[in-house]
Amino acid sequence: MLRKKSGMRRRQFASAVLCAVMLLAVLSGCAERRELMEVRIAYRNTADRGTVFAFTERNLVVTDGERLCNLVLQLAMTEPEDETLTSVFPERTTVQSLEISDIGVITVNFSKEYGTLSGINRTIADYCTVLTLFGLEQVDGRTITGVMILVDGQGSRHVFTPEDLVTTTDYMRLQDYTFVIYFPNRETGYLEPQQFSRTLSDAEEPAKEIVSILMQGRMEDGTINRVVSSNAEFLDLSIRNRVCYVNFNEEFLDLPLLNGEGKSLKLYAFVNSLCELSYVDRVQFLIEGETVSSDLYEGFGGTYTEDDSLVAQ
Amino acid sequence: MVLFAGMIVVIVSLVNTYPLLTAQDLMVETKRGDMLRTANLVSSSLSGLQSLDGERVAAVMSLLDIYGDGRVFVTDTAGRILFDSAEDANLSGCSLVMPALLSALSGNDYFLCSYVDNAFESSAAVPITYRGEVFGAVYFYEYDAQQGALLRSMQRYLGYISSVLAIFTLAVSLLFSSALRRRIRNLIVAIGEVREGNYSHRAQTRGRDEISLIADEFNELSGRLEETENLRRQFVSNASHELKTPLASIKLLADSILQNRGMSMDDVRDFLHDISEEIVRLTRITDRLLSLTRLDVQLHQEFVPVNVSYVVRRAARMLTPLAEHYRIAISCETADNCLVKAEEDGIYQIVFNLMENALKYNHSGGSVRVLTYVKDGLAYCIVDDTGIGIPEGDLEHIFERFYRVDKARSRETGGTGLGLSIVRKTVEQYGGEVRAENRESGGARFIVTIPEWKAEEGQLC
């Protein structure tokens, strides 16, 4: 009973702090760029069932990246309204400093109270921080690639990512896949199929594995035959309504590998390979998350369907 | 029928569900035991290390190699995976943050198994302790599609068997129910026919089941009804005829007196005498009909010990004038102990009727011999005459109402055709029997047997 009362007082106090923080954010934002953004705050789930982490969604008016990161962490440190969720941060924990590197790694320096956490509780707090910050996706135009956590300026230089976190059994259930990957043959001007076997967990998207294999290229006569330029980076992939959206950086546009008819063997290597998946019919390429048009590639702004005429018989 | 089909569906559903749930529970319990045992074995093997690091854990685990198709993780207290038994998609170095691990790191064993997508997904987690301190956890995961498929195939086969059984049961039930309904309908039709007065209609019977027994009983009942109805009709017809004859005579005699104005007083007196005799006859007939009706009703009466021999001697005395009139000798050979439990008037009626018949249907100069005795618990009363006898074809009918062997002679002697019926009815009332036969030396013999009454010790008769 006492604990419940104490929890209620804590929640009231947290709500007051939250309102003040939001008001400050709004007021400070009035003088600068104002943007409404939906953010997800990670908390610990105390319900009997489900995963350890759960999220609440908030709409925030934000200005710059650091302020946004500070704001979401402040929210993560306050008790949520949902009584089945709880904040794992010790009381009076503050963010002493926060930096975002050029490569998208956010370094968060918590006050010494954070250091009182240990064992699995510390891990839960670390990942509440990581999941909350990764929920922002981009800060000041930079994609978040990792989070480094310091306590009072001290700590290991370990970079956390959500990929390092196992929260469900989906990561443990393995399945064997056989992919048919189409590699361009510059000499013949056709795509050549090659089978690859992989074991993936249910949490892993097979389409990402297909793109990764193509990004690595094919080993031929001791040398790697690249499909994309060495500077090209695969950023992200999503599948909606049987359309696979593959997101690359700008360098992906290099090395078009056109055949005699002006069709890009590179693009169709991805399209035909991804369309081998039963749940993909079309592929759309994105550059830095945007649809762009290109003179080198015909119809690059739209979606592609597989072209069997390019496959070597 | 819909209700019956519904019941079958419910039963089939239960038959399908219960074994599956039991099998599922059994499998889950087996998994719980196996997985927690394995996890605890790993835990106890690792507890000797006192502190955990990836290499040492891997060394111990390679020695164990006991996890079969499952996947074993070993974590430190922070949930960092130090060992993952899977070679592909190995998660070593990742952080495992799941309710199962939290439970284990709190010092508790954990097990959860769910049957999803035709497979068992099970998780077990146990703490790794040293001197009471938790310094890691073992997490055991298993995705068992094989047992799931086994359960699924069991479900499928149960479904097939249940469907076949349900269809068979339904078909057989339909068959039986329609046959039963048809037979009951036949019975209802038969009851309707009999209710409408068609007593000759019989329900069709087949087999020896309860419906057939009911039909048999019904047929028996309607047979008796038919017989009774026939007897009633015959009786009414006979009674009407018997009553009509004297009435017609009375009318004729009365009309003669009325129409013949010049009739002498002597003739009138003769005619009135005849009318009086016809009225006496009518009275006699109606009295006997009333006696028979009383016997038919069979009101419960108190019977008393009656000495048949005494009654025979009294009847003989009463009939002596008639015997003298016909010049027939009456002789009685009676045993004193011939006792029966009856009414004295009833026994007198029996004996008197039989002896009167023996006199009336005898030859002048003949004899009537009455014999009473007791044998084998029965009191016998035998009336022999030296008369005309009874034709063999009539022997079985002479006790029927209004049946006469020689109608002209019977009326002439003042017979009503009811005397022997009254005898039989009365004898039966006392639990006895009466039968008639022809004597070899000529004449008829009537034999009456009634259970003998014996005085119990201390009882006076």
C-alpha cells in the first residue's frame, strides 16, 4: 500500500516535471525552427505477459537534435501514465551531456545516480536509452548508428545498438533458407543465378540477407566481382504491400552495369533476386530514404518487376 | 432430430478435444521435466566456475553437449550472452533481456511452453549460483515442430475417426428411429381402428422387442374385445329372441280375446291362464338374466364352508314332486365330508339346475343319480341321468348363454337356455370347474369340481 502511494506521488511529480520540460521545449522552440515529431519512449513492462520493453508514443515540438535527444531521455526518466510500465532510471538521474558524432553515434553522459544500477537492471536501463534514441531514426540529418553510455564521464566505450538486444524467442528460432541470387555477367550481358544457403532467425528478414549477399559481390577466379561500387552502402529495407523498398546511400547510383539494351544489370540483380521471395512482387530503390530519378537508370523513381529475359538460359 | 445431431456434434467435439488436451498437457509436462533438468544440469556444471566468461563456459558446455535439438544460452548477471549453442545466427555477445531470464536472475526457475502454429515453443531458465549468490543464468529454448506435428496428426486422425463414427451413428440412428416411428405409427393406426369399432383389426408385429410385445398385448386385448363384442351381440340377439317369443304369445292371446266378442268365459279364462304362464316364463328369463349379470359383476362376497352333500339332499327333496311327475327315480350317494368354501344358495343353484335338467331331459321311468365325494383336494358332485344325452357337437356349447340342444323340447319344458350358463359362472366363482359328457350306458353326466375346504386346527365348521 505504501509502495503504491509512493508510486503515485512519484507519478504526479513526474507528470509535473514532464509538463515543465515540454513547456520549456515549446517556448525555446518558438524562437527557432519548430517541428512536430512523434517519438517512442521505451519503458520496462511490468505486466505478467509480453516482452520486458514496451513503448509509449508522444508528440513533441523539437528544435535541434541534441535538445530532442535530451527531451526524449527526460521522458524516459519520468514515470509513464500507463501503470503497467515503469521507468528504470534511478531517481534524480540527469543527462549531464549528450553528443552526436558525425557517424551518428550518440554519447550520453548520465549523472552518477545512474551508476547505482547493476546487473540486468543496468542492462534494461541501457537499452531503454538505446531504444528510445534509436526511435528517433535521424537526428540533425544523421542516421543514428549507435549509442555510447557514460556515467559521470566514465565507462567503457561500448557502442550499443538494438541489434545486440534479444527480447523475444524470434531471435532463437532458426530456419534454413535457400536463396537464388542473380549476379550480373559483364561479358555476356545477362544475369546468372546462383544458390546460397543460409540459416536465419525469425527476427531476421531474408530480403536483407539477399541484399547483403549482393552487396558483397561474387568471388570469381580469386577476385571479388562487385555488383555495386565499393562506397555504396545498404541502409535499410522494408516490405509493404508486396513492394520491397531498398534504401542505399548516393554511391549506389555509381556503376550502372548497363547491357546492350540499356537496362541496368545491377538493378535487375537486386530486383530478380528479391522477387524470388514469395512475398515480394516489386522493388523500389530509395536513395537516402528518398525516391529519386536518375538519367543512368530508366524508371529509377518507380518500382521494378523481375525481368526473366535478362537471365542467362 | 436436430437435437440428436447436436448432441452427436457435442459428444464428437468432446471426444476430439479431451484426448488432445490431455496429450498436449502430457507433452508439456514432459518438456517441463526434461528442459528444467537439462538447464539445472548445465547450471550446476557451471556453478563450479564461480565466475563466468565466454571461453570457460564454452569449454564446460563442449563437455556437456546435452541439449539435443534445443538451444542453450548462458548469460552473466547483466544478461550478456556468454555462450550460444547455435552455430548459425549465433547470438553470443548480445544481451538477452526476457522475462524468463529476469526470473532466473532473481533466483527462480522458469518454464513456459505454448502450442502455436502446430509446434511447441518452450523456454526454461534457471539461475547459476555459487554459495547462494546468483552469478549468471542458463536459458534453454526449444522449438519442437516434430511433437507438434505428432499432435496435429493425432488431431487429424481423431477427426477422421470421429467423423466416420458420427456419420455412422447418425445413419444408424436415423435408420432405427425411422423404423421405430413406422412401427409406432402402425400401432397408433391399429389403436385408432379399434377405437372406431373395427375390433378385427390387428397390429403388425415383427421381432421380440418391446414394441412387438406392446403390439402383441394390444392384439390380445383387441381379440378379447372382439370376442366380448361378439358375445354381447349374440347375447342381445338371443335375449331379444327369448323375450320376443313369450311377448308375441301374450299379444296373440290378448288380441284373440279382444277381437272375439262372443268368446265364452271358459275360453277367456284359458287364454288368460296361458298369458299368465307366458308372464311367468318371462319373469323366469329376466330373473336368470339378472342372476347372470350379478355373476358377471363378481362382487366380492364372503364365502363360508358349505357341505355339498347336505345341499344335494335338500335339492333332491325339493325335486321329488317333479321326479314323481316324470316318474323318474332320484338316488343320492353322498359323502359327509364334502365341504367347499362358497355360498349355500350358490351351491344349491348349481345342484338344483343340474338335477332339474337331468329330470327334464330324461325318459319316463328313468333315473337320476347324484354322487358327492372328495378326492385329491377337490369336492366332486356328479349328476348322472338316463336321458337322451347330448350330441357330441353340442357338448362344448351347452354352457353358453341361450344355447339349446333341442330348442322345441327346451321351451316345452320351460327352459330358458340360461341354466347351465348360471351353473358354470357360479362354479367358476368358487374356483371350480364343470364339464359335461355322455355316459357309455346312455344319458348325460355333469361333473362339478370345487376345491375342498378343510378346517384348520381349532376351526369349527
